[in-house]
Amino acid sequence: MKIGIDVMGGDFAPDSIIEGAVDSLQHLTHGDELVLIGDETPIHKKLKELNTSSSNVVIVHTSQFIGMGDIPAKAYSQKPDSSIAVGYKMLKENALDGFCSAGNTGAMLVGASYTLNVIPGVLRPALATIVPGLDNHNAVILDVGLNPECKPEVLCQYGILGSIFARYVLEAQNPTVKLLNIGEEETKGTSTIKAAYELMRDHPGLNFEGNIEANSLFRESMPDVIVCDGFVGNVILKQTEAFYHIYKTRNLKDSYFERLDFESIGGTPIVGINANVVIGHGISRRRAIMNMILQTWAVVHANLAQKIKEAI
Amino acid sequence: MKIGIDVMGGDFAPDSIIEGAVDSLQHLTHGDELVLIGDETPIHKKLKELNTSSSNVVIVHTSQFIGMGDIPAKAYSQKPDSSIAVGYKMLKENALDGFCSAGNTGAMLVGASYTLNVIPGVLRPALATIVPGLDNHNAVILDVGLNPECKPEVLCQYGILGSIFARYVLEAQNPTVKLLNIGEEETKGTSTIKAAYELMRDHPGLNFEGNIEANSLFRESMPDVIVCDGFVGNVILKQTEAFYHIYKTRNLKDSYFERLDFESIGGTPIVGINANVVIGHGISRRRAIMNMILQTWAVVHANLAQKIKEAI
């Protein structure tokens, strides 16, 4: 498997990206290859500093890069030799099996739709992330930020996309799906949520179990898939960051709370596009980058994009 | 001050309600009076059991009550001698200064609009609750569940209602207001949020400071007022419950996390109606009820409904 990494992306690029990539090597298997995409000079220097001469690491030099403050669409089209544009080009030409970046999220999304395209039949791609449960069961929640406003049909299809994610990435046998709402009764919520409930309830391909309220998140007995719009999902993701911050600030020690650290999760896959792409947090350092790469490995290993193509 | 308490409302009524009411007495001042509204037989029995013969406690007997499973509007109109209906009637006639209940939320809301009416000029009332900050500064967030879908004008007015709450209940001098969004930039979010941003930015009566993301909630440097729609606010409130549950389950001990316990906060005032009303959580026991009553005291003490009437 060949995983491309945007070495120029993120607040601590390129050093932390290269460090995280090197750390990930010990968790990968023999035939896996890391393709470091970016300016070759600092890459060579850092690899030497880390005493890494693995034959599993390949460098693809690029002369440009897209910064965190660049305007996404403009930068993507005006910088064809940037690490993000080159990564997407390689993905499209099957020179990579997966690609990940902690860089400019907008540019990553632009590349996903401009270069890779959405899988035919997918209404809107989504960002998916893991919700760790108290009972060690993980759920996937989507969307967590790509589409702040979702039509009922889109929410219903997120149930399908999430089920494929849960089946192949989380290895859930017959994934259960719930709709995030502000009450358990099907009459609760906005008109969009009520309409989505009906579509999901009547969809033969969904193992739909009704509504879930936010006080049941992160706890015992979560479903495998939790569906919400990108506004609500993003709020949930970020509120979790707030609580993790409080936990750290208060000097508490707990193995469950540690699982809420974004560094443990690493990245959020874009679900519904024609290849396997994972986006990391801009503030990612060494450990977060390593986990972003391992998350990409898991998504490629599950053959997620292909499984969605077959199912939709 | 006369505070009415629905003794029949909540999962642990009437016993826990009476216990919480008696506990609240020690925090109230000499002239305050608690009006226990409900079936007098268990009230007398419980007060005797608690050895309470305070002259500050008055009983108003009612022959009916609205259960947690009753259909709100139907129950409210068909049970005029229920504790909720009698409480609202007394409020309207100024026989009470404030009223609170941990009972059927729907019936409480029906009573608020049927019997008390919305303050003229208020577009939609809201439920407001406290967000405790790590630096001991409290914010108020609204709406947390009354209006799942809010027009931009309603969100803007929540900024005003919240500012009045912050000024008179939280004693903030010149309350700062932020809009909950999924990015700090004003171009982020849904079309509704973007429109609300513009209205709030241009409103001369608001000390508006832009967007706040959910990872800044509960932390240091919160604004005094946080505005969101009732769907998002309810998710935030309930996700907080989830984290408090995790904290308890993991046997952690921390004074900050204890402040997240709904029992410490007690209840959420309905803001924008013609009197001071507080709604408690259905699962409230003794301590939560005491704090619901003290929260009602604070809202009455601040003269919240009257201040809003004067401002709108």
C-alpha cells in the first residue's frame, strides 16, 4: 500500500510531519510505502537527523506549497506543483492508495471535488470521525463539518455511507444507525430532521434504530453510526475538544478521557469521493501525524472508497 | 418574595420536591415565602416528617396534576386545578413572584404562552442556561431547546434577551455577546447564521464580539452571552450531561467538573414571557430542586421579566 503524506501541511510542517511519518513506519507492514510529498531539502535533512534510511520511504519533490492562510480554490489552481495538488494528482493516477494532510482543509476539499470527483450517486460527501464509547465500542459520526446544511435525503444517505464505514473500517457486522436529535420521539426536532427520520425508517438498506440524544454520546450502548448535519457534528466534535482541554487543565488522569484526544484519532476521512483521503487537524504534532497516517492506512485497508462505489 | 413550586412535577415528586424546598429555606431571606402547590395530604405528611413548621411555607391544595406522559396542551386545558395550571394562574394574578417545576416541560411551556403570554415585541421566548467557565466566569447560553429552528431576527434578539439576563442575573456590567458558529470568520456557517451575524454586528444595542466555536465553551475568556438555535443549544446542554456522566463513571474527583452537574444549576428560566418561570430537569432529586428554587429566586431578584419588558 502506498500512502501519500503532505509534508508541507499543518502548523508544525515540515518537521513534525516527517517525525510522525517515521514513527508510523513501525506500525505498518512490510509492503507498505510512505510517499513524502514536499520540499525535498528539509525532508532529506530531517530524515538524516532521525537516522531513517528506510526503503519504505519515498520522496516526491514539489516546488510549491499551499499555506494555512491561502484562499483554497485559488491556491489549488494556481499552485499545480504544491504538495496538495501533487498528492491528488498521484491519487487520481493510482500512484497512491491514500493521501493525507494536516494542511489547508479548504484546499484539501477543493482537491477532493476538483481532481477526484464525488462518487456517482453520492449526493454530498461527508467528514466522518470516531466517537469512542465508554464500553470500548466505537461509533462513527458524520457529517462533522463539510455540509452545515443538509437536506433530508443527504442525511439519509449519510446513514448508508456511515454504515459502509462502520462495516469495513470499524468491522461492525450489521451496523446500527441513529439520527442525532433533541428528543427520542420521532415527532421531535426540525422539519428537516423529521423528514430525515421518515426516510431513514423506511430505507430498506439501513438498520435504523431511531433518534439518539447528545447525552447518550460517548457512553455505553452507542449505535455504530450517528447521523447529523455538518453544523451540529462540528459543534459536537469541538465541544469534545473543549472537555478534553478542561480534563488536561485540571490535571486529571484517566484512560478514557485520553481517548478523546484528537491526537489519538489523528484525522477525519472524507467519505463519498473517488479515493481514500484523510484530513488532519492543523495543530497536529508528531503523535497526531502518526495517527493520521495510521487512520489513512485503515481506510485504505478497508477499501472504503471502492466499497462505497459498489454500494451506491 | 413569593416563589411557587409545583410539588407534583418530576420523576421523584412529591417527596423530593418538598425536601428540596425545605432545604432551600436556609438560603432564602426573612421575607421570602415558598408556596407549595399540590396535593396537601402528602405535603403535610412530608413536612411533618422533616420537622418543618416554618411560617415561610404556605400550601395551596390542588386536586389534579399533570403527569410526565400527559399530552401538554390537552392536559393543561383539561386540568385547571392541576399544580401547573394553578401556579400559572397565581403568577398571572401576582399572587406569586416566580414559579418553578420539574414536571411536564411541554405543559410548562403551554402555560407560559397560554396563561402568561409572551412579552410584546419578543419574537420567540427562549430557554436560557448557565455555562460555567474554567476561570469562574459564567456565561448564559440561549436557546437550549425551545425553538429548534430560529430565523436570523430571532437569534439577534436572543442576543438582547441574553444581555439582559447577563446584566441582571449574572451581574455583568456591559455584557459581551457571541454567536455560536463552526468557524470564527463571519463567512462561516449556514445562511441563517451568516444573516444573524450581520444583524448582530449592526445592532446598536448589542456588544457583539463575533463568532465563538464550541471548543471555546466552558473554558477561559467566554463572552457573557452565547447565542444559538434551540437544536444546537440542546445538543450542547445534553453533551455536557454525557461528559458529566463519564466523569462520574470514571470516579474522577474535580471541583470544576462538579459545576457541570445539572443538580448544581437546578433549572433553566424561560426568557421572554410575562413572568419569572424556571423549568427543572425531570430527574431532579432533593439537591437539584433546592437549586431550581434558588435559581428562581435569582431570576425574581433580578426582576428579569420586568427588565425585558422595559428593554424590548
